[in-house]
Amino acid sequence: MVQEGKNDHVNHNHNSNHNHNGPQIITGVLSSAMGDLSKQRRQSIRNTWAQRSNTTTTSSSDTGNTGNTTGNTRTPLVYFLLAGPWENVQDEYYTHQDILWIDEEEVYNGEQSVLTLKTYSFFQIIYAIVQEYHVPVTHLFKTDDDSYVNLHALVQELQESSLQQNSPSSSSSSSLPMVDGRHDYFGQCQFKYPKVHRESDYKWPITNETYPEPWFPRYCQGAGFGISLHFLTCAAGRGHISNIRFMPFEDVAVGMLAERCGVDPQRPVTAKVKVFRYQSDEVKKRTRLGDTRTDDLVPPAACMMNKIVQHRIIDEYDMEEHHKTVLDPLYCNVTRVKRDQLIQQMKEKGIEWFG
């Protein structure tokens, strides 16, 4: 176990001039180098919510390759975070030039998971680029390859939170603490300290040897969270990523860094980060126990209205349906009709369904 260092706090005066052009975001998508499904998911993201981000030509006035400039903000760039055999990655790496690859095994077996290493590598790589090339990044956003991210809503969230915090009517007792209008750590975050589960039948148990404390720090769910440059500077620039005790659950690991840097997890103020897709207790139980049965499930209609992130996208078709509702919010009515028709078909067949 690596010895932990003393606590530190973010210096909010560092690089404060980055805010004058509005939020400038780089997104990292956890994916896998193993199997066709992950490759299909990456291509589905390139064809939908990441399409504008990674194909629009950067303005000649930009410093570094940080995406398209539109008015006061830049369209976020999207990169996929992969490990595993290089031979599985190299063709896609050179073709799309949107992959950050680390030389580790693609392991997702509980306490042996590579997810934390991928997320830490994303933080360290972007921090190094920012320092070396003075790229004007204000935030990183991390998500998974089965998530749809409305990048426009993400930018709006950062703009609106800044306006609310800096308005004369803002109160210092706000439940959404920010400094200079910045979200330092935000997403679907815990309000209370989560209890540690060690039960063998739990999907994500953890041993006393790895984490002896009974409670996790407050953290944001890994399906979609953002961190500011100021949080990044503390975590990567001050060596906390290198020195903190290793935690295999990557979202908890980032929560540990936040606690070290004195950063409070926050929830968005303009739209939601939806970690779960289904509402029924049966589906939540299956998720908790790792039960992958889906033949009797009817997901809620695809609709990105009032959402920044929707996790648990089912397949390429589902990703496209969500994308259509971003391009045209009225398409939500179409997806609702399709869902009603599917429910009717299952009823006619006498199938008990869960949603």
C-alpha cells in the first residue's frame, strides 16, 4: 500500500485567466480494446454525440487543438480511454486519432480493475499537455462508452452555474459551493458518505485489505462527471494521483482525490446526469447483483430533454434514438409512442415486463 500524503487544497487563483473565453472541455470516454461490442460503441459515439466535436476544424486563433470556437465557447473534444493489447488498438488509433492508450491489461474483475488507471492516466496526460502547450482547458469530463452526452447541455451547465454564482443575489450559503463560478467536481454525486459493501453477493464488494474504512468519501458516479482545471492541478500537479492509496473503483478514487484537495462534489443546476435507465425495483436489484437478463425489460423512451448524460445506452439504435432527440426535442414524442407499442406487444404475448 502506498503511503498517503497530507491533505491539500485547490489554489483557485492558479491560471484564473482561463475563464475569460467560457468553458473549454475535454471529454474522456472509458472503453475497452477487447471485443467487437466496445468498438461498435465507440463508432456509435463518433457518429452521434461526438461527431461535431472531433470533426470540426479548429479556428486558427485557437491555442492548441481544443475544438471548434463558437462565440464564447469551444466545442469539447472527445477521446476514448483504452488499455489492452496494442495490436487490437493500433489501426483504430491511427485512423481516428481520438484514442488515449495505456499499456495495461484490460481487466474489470473487481479489485483488479484497470478503470482507475485509465481515469488517472486521462487526468495526468491532459494536465501534462496543458502545462507543456498552454492549452486553454477549463474542465475535463469523464464518461463511459454506454453513455450519451449532450455536449451542448454540458457547456450550458458550466455557463449557467458561473452566472448564478457570480450574480449579486447569490448567497454564500448556497448548497452548490463554487469558487469564481466554477464547478470543480460535479455530476450525479453523493450527498452522504456511502457505506462500504463487503458482501460476496454484492456486485462491487471490497475487502478490508484494500479499503479498511467503513465509509467511502463522497464521490460522483463514474458514468458522467466533470472536474475543473483547478481540481486537476491539485490532483495531478501536486502529486496526489501518484501518492494516494490505490482504489480500484474509479469513481470512489476520484472522490478520494477530491477529499484530499478540499473539493466538494456538486450536482448540476440546469440538467441531470442520469446514471440509471430503469425505474423498477426488479431492475435495480438485477443491477446490484450483476444479473444481465434483459429479454423482459422495456426501457424508458429515449429522450435527452433536461439531461446532460444518459447512462446505460443499450445499443447503436438506442444511441441514435437519443441523438435524434437532441437534434429535435419533439422526437421524444415519437420514442414514447414506440415504447407504448412495445409494451402493448408484450402484454398481448402474456410477457411480464419491467421498466
